Amino acid sequence: MIDRRSFLAVTGSALMLRPAAAQAPVREWQSLSPTEAGFRPDAGERIEKAFADGQLEGLHGLVVLRRGKIALEHYFSGADEIWGDSRGVIAFNAGELHDLRSVSKSIVGLLYGIALADGLVPKPEAPLLASFPQYPDLAADPARQRVRVEHVLSMTMGTQWDESLPYTDPRNSEIAMEYAPDRYRFILERPIVLPPGEAWGYSGGATALLGHLIARGSGARLSDFARSRLMAPLGISEFSWTNGLDGRESAASGLRLRPRDLAAIGQLLLDKGRYADRQVVPADWLQQTLTVRAKAGNNLDYGYQWYLPRQSMPATLYAAFGNGGQHLLVAPELDIVVAITGGNYNRVDRRNVPGKLANEFVFGALAQ
């Protein structure tokens, strides 16, 4: 595991090229009973019993929204960590921040769209290496000249990247990136194994590039840009972003949010990017983001940093997944958002816990 990680408590104003968006009032959530929300009346009790019986081991939190209101909300005690540093056993509640791990990638994808609308980052069709003139040797490679920003957004760069090894293994590409003297050169100089756009390959390095482009284009740290342009306009008053070894936010896995605030981001997708009469994320960017760009395996398609499950129940689903059991599921046809947090980090034997929770105890608990 990487050495001691620190995390940045986000405060202060971002240095922006235009005035930062005003803080929306902190959300005051309204609730529906399970029955009012269209769930079986015993839906909550079934979740509590399943946890007590060991069926949902490692689950930390669940927030389910229906029609923008809280329909189910449950918290449990369990061992936790911040990016590998143990926190011991935590009695979770609505006010506790939680690692999102790779759900961070999907939120960075939304931030890219916000920055793009402001003209701060290159368009998807732009050549990637044009944004990295400090590497003229890489830009001179004709094969690398074919890589465009859209390939970064869709994880179809065609370069070698392997995160299948444990994150305790220095050969894991994301860990090797952390230790590299220049992480962006490390990402960009990976051997080319396929033509860009031909196949999907999971890559935290791709998201690191996006985070760098946002920070450089905005003149602000990634967390400050997120605070002023996404979190504050959504009424999210508290979050943090864990730093990598270079002292900058880990775009791919470092964001920490409360489950209700994670659900609020899911609701933003349902509301086509609007909250409190403000267009927070451009609607056309969401349409591009949620368009299939590649097949990611395991009945999953992929857009721009978001998964689009195939053969799912419900039929249409937008999804973000993170190590340990972090899930954000958005079901537009049902007007449902499911935010799940968990502590099953690196536990392959428990990777099905959030899926079981969502399928059997949320969608499976609908009255009709």
C-alpha cells in the first residue's frame, strides 16, 4: 500500500476565470414512507434483517431517493479506511463522509463537462497530446497523435494499463503511476497495444489526465473547482478529496462524500443537470456522457466515465462503481437513485454485496 495519505478538507474560494457559482442553500431533505414511495411497507425492515443475518456484510450506508425524496435510508457500523489508512470501526450516520473510490471518476466526468462549457478544457475531438506540449517526444509519435480527449473520457486510449493486480502490488499501473516522478508522462508514454477507440480498458490514469486538464484550465485545484462549480451549487456543504503522493487530488479515487450528497449527484442526472433553477451540469454534456462509447464487459457499456449496464433491471440504468462496495445507481424510468457505501475494500469475495442490496432489497422491493 502507498505510504501515508493525507486528505484535503475543502475550504475557501476557487481561483476561477469567472466568478464562482454561489452556494445554494444546504439541502433540507424531504422523506417519503416506503409505501408512499411505491416500495413494500416492510422494505426497510428486510434490509436491517439481511444485514443482521450476514447477507450484506460490510455495508455502511444506503440512501434511496424516489421522486427526489428519501424513501429508504440505513446506516450500519463497520471497519473503514481512508484510501488504505484504517479508521477502525465507525458507527456510520448521515453526517459521516465516506470514501467513494472509483465513483470519483464519474464525478470527474461531470466536472469535465462543466469546465468544457466554460471553455477551460479541450473538446473531446481534440488531440490529447496537444494539451501536453512539455512532451514533444511523445507528440512526435504518429501512433500517439491519434489519441484524442474522447478516448481518455471513454477509457479507449489503446495504451497498456493494468489495474487487475492488487492495489498493494507496485506493478499495478495506478500504484506505479503514484510512484512515478512525472505521473502524466508515465500515463502518456505507456506502450500502445490497440488503435485508439477500438477497445475499452479500465484506467485510473485516464481520469488523472482529466483531473489535470480541469485544474490547469481553471487555474484552481481540482477540489476547489469541484467545490465552486458542483458541490456549492448543489447545496453540498462538506466533502474532502484525498491527495496522491504528488500532493494533488487523486482524481480517480480520492473523493469523499456523505451518502445523501452522493445521492444528490445521482438526482442531478435524473433532473438533466439542473438543481434549484440552475443548470449545474450542461444537459448536452449529460447526453454525451450517457451515450454508449464502448463495451466494458460483464454486461456493461461505457460512456464518458459512467457505466451503462445492459440487460439490467430496471431496463435503463446509469452507474458508478468504486472499490469496497461504493455504488451510485440512477434509474430514470423509475425515478429512483440508489447510493451505497461499504467497507469491503479489496474483498473480491464480497463484491456482490451492493448488487444484491440493489437488486433484491431496493428494486426487488417495489410494490409493482
